[in-house]
Amino acid sequence: MRIMGLDFGSKTVGVAISDALLMTAQGIETIRRKSPGKLRQTLARIEALAEEYQVDQIVLGYPKNMNNTEGERCRVTLEFKELLEKRCNVPVILRDERLTTVAADRSLMEGGVRRENRKEHTDRMAAVLILQNYLDLLAFQKEANPEE
């Protein structure tokens, strides 16, 4: 079993994948599209990656506002979630993604990645953070309830 993590943006989708033991998340690519509404190729690429990595579940970043309200990006993300579930035929779990892009950018900065090169990696790194957060939650739940 593997889980895919996605950081869905208006022009890019960062993609991460878990290891088979569901312990770590690795960034695998950033999918780019020319227009925010053009999702066919994006969905096809995610479907191909889900098949290649034998994904059983997708974790999709949910972009709530800092005050915990849901704005336009949440609505667009919910629509994308429905398209993903139909296309990939796996459950899609929403995870709060507040500050993951900021954390990803900071991590790249601390890693010495030059400013002009950071954008190339930020979305993929944000997907890693979203997925790793979810994997850590699963591990915590398993530890708290070992008989399940």
C-alpha cells in the first residue's frame, strides 16, 4: 500500500509518494499546466502516477484561510477532489495545508537552495509536508490503538 500526497495550486500540483511501509514521504514531481481550468492532462498524469506506484489513497492539501474559514480555493479544491476520485478510483482525504508552502520554502532556503531555484521545488516539497503530516498521524493513531 502506498499513499500519494498532492499540493494543488492554480498552475501547479506538487506530488509526493509514501514508501510501502507508510513511514516516509518523498517528492516525485511538480505537474505544471498552462491555465488554471485545464485539468485533463493534470488528472491523466496523476492517474498514471497512481497506477505506477500502486496508490491506494490520495491525500490532498486543503487550503483553509488562516482564520479557519473556507474561501474560493477550498471550493476549487473540493471540485478537484471529486474529479480525482472519479478518475483514479481511490479515496481522496483532505488535509489542512496551512503554512506548508511557507515551511517548504523555508526548508529549501535553509538547505541552501538559491531563491531563483526554490519555486521549482516548493510545490513538491509542500506535497511532501502534507503527506508526511498524514503519515505521522496514521503512525500516532496506530501507536495509540495497537489492537486495531
